[in-house]
Amino acid sequence: MAKDLYSKVVMEHFQNPRNMGELEDASAIGEAGNPVCGDLMKIYIKVEDDVITDITFKTFGCAAAIATSSMVTEMAKGKTLKEAYDITRDDVAYELEGLPPIKMHCSNLAADALKEAIKDYLREAGKEIEGIDLDE
Ligand code: FES
């Protein structure tokens, strides 16, 4: 049963996702997909002075994908671009108090889509930040 498979935090974020939807005045958008399950995630960020002042997501995916998107938006809001870029898949899973092994790959989507959004912003703005490889 999903109830037993997921931590309380995962269930809570799945049932009450934070920051869901499109961001009208987004500075950049990042997208990540999982070719195995076909799930897709979009992250919208608003950036001011290299700080993520607002962030939302749209996820077409499983319960774990929705919970990880919700969590990553909470983790990234208010952080500098570099701090947000350094959020790893494991950080997201840790904050969710773990994901079942068969669902660990779902946390990749959130961290990857966030990284793509940050890179999209830097490319558009013609900026570079040390430690962020735009060609990666
Ligand atoms: Fe596809 Fe979770 S099963 S992201």
C-alpha cells in the first residue's frame, strides 16, 4: 500500500503540494523527463539579484514525483542560484525522510528540472556562475 511505502512527509507533500502551477512572470523554465516511466516535470523560477524569489512546478508523474517537486520548490525558494543548483537528489530524498528504493529515481526529476531552470536563466541572461557548467 502506498500509505506504508511512503514516509509521512512524502504523503503530506503529495496531498498538499506546495507551489504548484505555472509562474506567470517566470524568469526561466526547466524541464526534466524520465524515459522509463514517461513522467515529466517543469520548474518555473523567478530570479532577482541571483536569488530565487519565487518557484513553482508542474508535474505529470507519480506520487513520489509530485512530493519531490513540492519539496524542491520549498528548498530552493530564497536561495542563491548556486545554492539551489547544489541541491542534490539525495538532499531532496533526505528532506522527505527517505523514498522507497524503487522510487529513488523519481527524486532525480525535481533536482534535474531545477538545474535546467537555473541554466536556462543564466543562458538567457548571458551570465556565468562558477561551479555551474552550462554545457553539462
Ligand atoms: Fe516516474 Fe516516479 S514513476 S517519476
